[in-house]
Amino acid sequence: IKKEYIIEKSLKNIFFKAIITINSKGELKGKIIDSENNEEFLLLRIESAKGAFVAEVKKAYIELLYDIKDNCFTKQYFNNSQTNRIAYRVIEKYHNYPEFLWEKTPTSAVFRNADTKKWYLVILSVDRKKLEADKKGLVEIIDIKLDSKKIDELLKEKHFYPAYHMNKKNWITIILDNSLSDEQILELIEQSYGFSEKK
């Protein structure tokens, strides 16, 4: 079923209304209607259109679009829903945002402690076969820093892997495919965060 969201709103201080349609892909279309004669205000679509009134209508329309952007959309940093849920919980708890450091891998990010600048969480997109030889396909993973004894224990369990691209003695990898609950992962991230704090 294709879903569309329609927002109809009067523009401030003008006898015009905006009709904004957003489809299920997040694509947005809009038009301005003159409330008196119920006709589209076509000057909005003409870039070269000048004049104080046209500028006022365009300004009101742009303000409405920014209001929709700020209040109706959540930025998706990553492709996977679990990765985004985890990222937002980390942002909420530690007030750190993902840093995208590498041009060659623009979807890879690190979270670092704001005080010490130490990394405690790395998010990467990798081919699954790099962790499990018999499987393939792009997956999002996290690397977290833990006590070496804890790493030894976890590696005996399913869903935990030797650290990908990090020191295997101090870091461990988890595939974000909902095999582990968000709460289990967040508990381990909290331990990782502890290693990034000042001693």
C-alpha cells in the first residue's frame, strides 16, 4: 500500500495556504494556493519572479518546509534500523554524535568520549563473509572495547566475533541484525564507554 502524508497549512500573515505531500519514500512535493480564488500561486515556481510580495510568500513557504524538516523527520545516520536505534540511544545517553572520518568508507563512524576523545564505539559496513566464511552480504557491525576476560567469555557465545579492524585483545565485534537485543548491546556499550573515561 502506498502511503502519502498531506499537510495543509495557512502561511503566516498571508491569505495563502501551502499543501505539502510526502510519499512513503520521504519525497516531498508542495504548492501554494491563493485562499481567495483557490488557484495555485505559480510565481512560486519561477526563480526569476521578483517583488516584495513574491519574496514574502517564498519566505513563508521556506519557513514552513524547515519546520516540517525539523519536526517530522528523524535523521537516519545508517542503513540498518537496529544501527539507527542504537546510535540514537547512544546520542541520548552520552551526548556524542557519530563522526564519519573516512572518505573511502563514508558510512563508517566512530563515537568518542567528549572529554577524553577516546573511541568507545565504531560502526562499520562490511561483507558478512569477513566474519562468517559461509555467509555473504553487506551488514552493519559495531566494535566495542571490553575487558579481555569478558571478550574471551563472549567469543564462546553466538553472535560475537573477534574484532574487525581493531585490536582483538581489547575489542569485539557484533553484527547488528537483531540477533541480540538493543538492551544487551547497550549494556556492553556502557562498559566500553567506561574504558574511555578519565582514570
